Amino acid sequence: MAIIPETFSIIIPKRGGADSDDKGKLSAELSVVFQFQDADPDAMTFDVYNYPGIPRRGEMYFINGKFIPQFICRGVHAEKIVDRRDSNWWTVEAKYKLIGTPDFGSGETPEFDESMLTFSSGTIIVPTVAKYDYFGNKIQNSAGQLFDQPAQYDKRISTFSFTRVEYFNPNLKRILYEGAVNSVPMWGMPAYTILVQEIRASKSVVQTNNPSTQGAPIWNVSYELAIDVSTHGYDVNGNEIYGWQTAVLDCGKSGYMKDSPEELVRFRDDEELEVDEPQRLDGHGNRLDKAAQDVYLRYMLHRLENLNDLNLPNPFLI
């Protein structure tokens, strides 16, 4: 028997869009549809429910070799596909629900409550080697060389903290987003400028007179984000390397020569001696002309995520 998942990906619940009737709310359910072929043409529905690999009621959601404990299977429905020439094919739908989801009477649960949102801002100071000054001038001596002791300054990065009540276990969200940088623009800021430094949470329970919500878990979740819009250098095309991207000066003691572009050789000085110091490169492995601007290589060392999915309020509009 081969089980072929048609839909087999974890779905993080999100708020509805601006035109959605359920804006600000999310569904606490998840459906996974499997389609598979059974070698036994006489198999009955009961047989299908007992096949290895078919989800069972009460089991945790399983994906890519890992269990996702937030989702528990609440029901399985199997149906034979009758419009196929080969009648041994079945479709199975497993429905999952989040653990501990309180029922607020509408069949849906708010993702969060911002009526008690708290907000604060601050600054972190990072000692940084200065490559350029405020006007874009390269930090170098009068002979055009880098200083033996590079200039340093205290780089100031703005931070924003939000705390709100949430109704879903935030630990999976922490795994997905903590330490991540925005892959797309957010709050009017370009991609790669916003870093999720930390997500903290404390758990309590609902105290109400409504039996359906009494004792249900709620979470006070705090998000701390840092915004960096500074420029660290320029790539081979003259484009800025900024934000939480990493810029590394393209240099080395070896590279390619114009007369042998595919052969890696050790660079030599004016006296034809092998160089002892790294030489600036042009972004293609060739030695850079002395008068040319430094070329930096662009790296992203942080995980990239669409941070808009966190549905955090814009701190510039609060």
C-alpha cells in the first residue's frame, strides 16, 4: 500500500484578511488529506482505518518525521474513489484540533486579545567596526590604507517590545520565529531589517463564569524585535548591504589572473614576491584596482520568515 499525501504541510493558523468576515479570529482546526492505493480490491472502510500510516483518533499530528504536539486528531473519514478506472484508490481525511482550545461559543477562538496590549521601546548598543562615516566616506588613512587599529563606535539599534494575551500555546511559534529576520517588507521597513530577538510566554487560566471557558489556558506572550537599517558595505553591483545582512570584504592572498581566469594563483607584489597580506578582490576573484571602491560579499546568517504572520501592531502607528 502506498500512501500519497495530497496535503501534507503544517498550517499555522492566521487571522483573516482585511476583507474577511473572520478578521481577528482563526480556526482551531487543521485537515490533512491522504490518497492511497490498496492492493486488496475487497477492502472495506474498517480495514482502511487500521492500515499502518493512517492517522488515528487521539494521535498527535505527524510531519517530516516529527510529532507536532499542539494538534491532536479528532476524527478520520475514509472514502473510496469511485470515479477512477482503478477502484482500489481511497481518500482519507484526518481532522486535528489544537489542544486546550477554549470554545467561545462561535466555534472559533480569537488568536489574541489586544485590549490589554502593552508596548515599550528601547535601545541596544553594539560595539561595531566603522567602515564608512556618516557621509559615506571610507575610514582609511591618508595613504588610502586601512588603519592598523580600526575605528570603532557604539552602534545603537532600536528595539520594540509587545505583550498581549494569546489563546494558543506559543511554543511552536517560538521555534519558528525566534531569531528570524523579516523576509518581506514589514511596518514600512524593507526586508532584512527586523529581527525577532526573543519570544517569552507565561501561562495562566481563564477565570470566568462561562463553563466552556472556565479553566482554559491563556498565555501572556511578549515579543522583542530589533530594527537595523544601517549600511554595512556595497556589493559588486554597488548595491547596499544593510540591516541584518552580513557584509564581508572580498579579499584574499590568491585569486584569478586576467590571462588565466580559470586558474587560482597566489598574488605577487611589484617585486614578484608572494604577498603576505590579503588583497582586495572585485567580487569575481580578481585583484581589485587600487582606486576602486571596496567590494563586499553579502551573506544572510539568520533564518528568514514572513514576520507579518505574527500579526504584531505597527509600532509607528501606536
